[in-house]
Amino acid sequence: MLNVAVILYCLVMVGVVAMALKYGRGPVPASYHKDIMGDQIPENILGVLHALYRVLGAAFAALALAGVALALGPLAQGAEWAKFVIFAVVMLVAVPSTMVPWQVEKATGVRTPWRFAAIMLGVSALAFVLSFM
């Protein structure tokens, strides 16, 4: 089952790359942010958002690179520590990426991407469990 866990983690990292592209190369503001903030966003706020999006995109790209390296390297070779490290790293990103947008959606009624993060969180949890079988 370790091979299945490695594959699942790599699939999660594909999702992380999608998020890296969304925020690293996508429009500022994202459509759901625009729906929350309205059409009259001051230029200085757009500048701050642009900077934050690009940094977030780079951070997602770094996570994807590190995740694939861990999954295909030490995890695939059966290193016990790698099972915990890759899971912890993914959870440090996936939990707030799920919870915070979910709270924003509840507060504003605007659909946010928390579902995508929740799916990645669930697949990572499954991969973690399978890595021990």
C-alpha cells in the first residue's frame, strides 16, 4: 500500500500545482475575491493583493516540489520519518486552506475554493493511513 500512498501524495501535489498556477499566474483579484470586495477596489489594495497572490503561488509551487521529492524519494523507499513529515507539511497548508475559506464563505455567502482544499486534505489523510499498511 506504500506505492498507493506515494501515488496519492503525487496526485495531491498536482492539485497544489494547480493552486500555484491559480495564484501565481491568475487574475488579481480572483473572481470570488472580487465578488466579496466588489468592483471598486483601490489600486493600492490591488497592488497588495497582487504581491500576496504571487507569493502564495510561489509557496504552493515550493510545497508541490517538496511534496513530490518526499513522496518519490524517502517515502517511496519506506523511510518512517517521511510518512510523518509529508503528512504534517500537507496538513499545515491544507487545514487552513480548508477552514479559512469555509469561514469566509459562511460569512459572505460567496462560494470559495475550500472544497478543493478539503479534497486534498482527505486524499492526504488516506495516503497517510495507507503508508502504514
